[in-house]
Amino acid sequence: MIMRNGGVMRKMTKTVFGRGRPAPAARGWPLRQKAGVALLVLGALLPATTARAVTAAEADAAYRSLLKVYWDPATQLFRKEEHGTTKADFWFAAQLWDTVMDQFDRTGSADVKRQIDVVYDGFTKQYPDWTTNKYNDDIMWWTIACTRAYKITNETRYLKKAQASFDFVYNNFLDPTFGGGLYWINQRTSKNSCLNSPAVIAAVRLAVLLKDAAYLDKGQSLYAWQKKTLTDGNGRVFDNISYSKDRQATRIGRFSLTYNQGTFIGAAVLLYQQTKDHAYLDDALKTAEWTKANLCVTEDHILKSEGTGDGGAFKGIFVRYMKLLITEGERREFLPWMKANAASAWRHRRPGDNIMGPDWTAPAESRIQSQTAASAAAVVLNFADEDTRP
């Protein structure tokens, strides 16, 4: 499909999902800014971890344990807790589904491919109409996952659901307040990174899958707003913007979370793929480096615990888009860092059932919810059995 970008005709590339082993490091990459050069030099000088890498067999064990502990075959739904009948929350279930697809990407297993369909069937039986969910980011997490499921299975139901879900959010919750962007919830109280960066990812993937330039335009517009409004321009992603009635002023939530860092990286890499504009890749690099410098602990830069509940799911999202930066963005200098995180999470698993907790630097506790376990499983599945050399 020929696309238009500022009057320049070009073709869209298809590698917007990422799969397989990291590509060779790019050679002769023309950085546009001195800051970009400094980031590359810094990344190249960072030492590789000496921790033992997670093996393929261990990654398989992590995946099997996740299903054994949390999957309910009778209802075809993931449980929220290790025991009982409470089901995983709407957006948690999307992350669990993505983790199943992580396992497919590394193995190509026919059994795992069937599981992709089964998870979706169970969820849509429970939630046939996603538009009744007041949280637009919940819908967008499933939209992203549906584009991925379509790429794996070629089943048109996934693509149709992704398009309809994106269109619903975009057409109903975009307005010029705060200069643009999508509202997080139906009450239109704030515009958040947890929706807008994922919406860019969904838009770019839909542009490629549907061969429709309009979705790429939407993705670029949302990204420009996100970068201008909810980042510092140097790698730090802010959480939200809202209007404070008490202060009678606009307020930005300036705290930073790994999942917002990750989806901004993913959005930047996907736009770089389609436009070849190195400014996008510069953004992804700066965001990865900022996260490494500010949201990690220990000498190996292990991603810090962000608690349980919603926070338990955050790091898995970050590592998934770091995989995209490493493979599709061809930035292998980050691979040792991610492998160190996988090794640390696995090393601190519960020995009885291989379940990992929110703190990847300490032994996993006795009660762990499924979104937290899936987050840790994601780093193991995405960064096991790979070449460690940058």
C-alpha cells in the first residue's frame, strides 16, 4: 500500500509486531542530534550482565506454570487469584492474553496457537460488548492484542474487533481540550498516557493491516500530542493531564511508570518503521535510557517493583516493547539489560510452582495475582534463550 507523508509517496512496511531473534545491530545509522549520539555511546559502554541466562526449558516451565495456576479451563477465563472463582480484571486479562502470544512468538507451538483462540472465546463470551467499559485504556489494551492475534492466526474476527474498538474510542473520546488527545474514561476527567500511547500502537498496526493511510495519520497526530503534552522531551513520560477545579488550573501528573515508558517506546518504534524518521527512534532510545537510569534498582538495573494490583502488570508491558526496540529498532545494546531482568525474576521465583512476584530482586511471596505473575513471565518469555552479545 502506498502511503502519503507530507507529499512524499512511500510504502508501509509490515514488521510492526516483532518476532524471533534480534536483528544485527544497525550500521551507519545517521543520528540527527548530538544527544542521540551520546545515548548510543553510553549504551555501548554499559557492561553486560554476568548472570546466567534463562534457558528455553525454563521459559517453557514459566509459561506452563502460569496456565496451571491461573487458567480455568471450565470457564475459559484467567483467574485473578491463585485460588477461588474471581476472574482477572478486564485489562489484566488482555495482558495475560498477550503473554500467551509471547509464548507463541518464541515457540510457534500449535497448542499455544489454539490457546490464543480459546482465551479470546472465553473473554468475549463474558464481555461481548467492550464499549460498556468506562475505561478506554481497557478497550485499547484488547485492541492492541487483537491486532497481534490477527497477525498470528489470520482470523478476520480479530482484525474486525480491533478496528471497531479503536474507532469507538477515537471517534468518541478525542477533542481539542488540552490541545488534543483521548480521554481516559467516559467521564472525561483526564487524558492519560496509558491510553494515548497504546492508541498510537493500535493505529499504526491497523494502518499496516488494513492498508489504510488514515490510521497512520491518526497515530502520528496522537503521538505528537503525547510527546508535547505528557513527556519532558528527554525520555521521561508523565502520567496524565487534567483540570483541577480546586486550583482552577490545568495539572499534569508528573510521576512516571514503566508501562507508560514502554508504550511510548513501542509507539515511537512503530512510527519509525513506517516513516523512517529518526526523530522517533531517538525518542525511543532516550525513553529506554531514562527508564534504566531512574526506574531500576541494583547494579544490574533491575526494574523496580511497582506493587501489586494495577502496578503488578506494568513491567510486563515495558519489557514487551523493549523487545520491539531491540528487534525491530535494531538496538541490541539493551539486550543484556533485559536478559538480566529475566534472570533475576526467574531466580526469585517460588520453587514450588515457578510463579514470580512483583519484586524481581526478592523471593516471590505466597499470594500473587495473575497480572503480576504474567508480568514476570513476560520478561522471561521475551528474553530467554537469546544471544547476549550487543
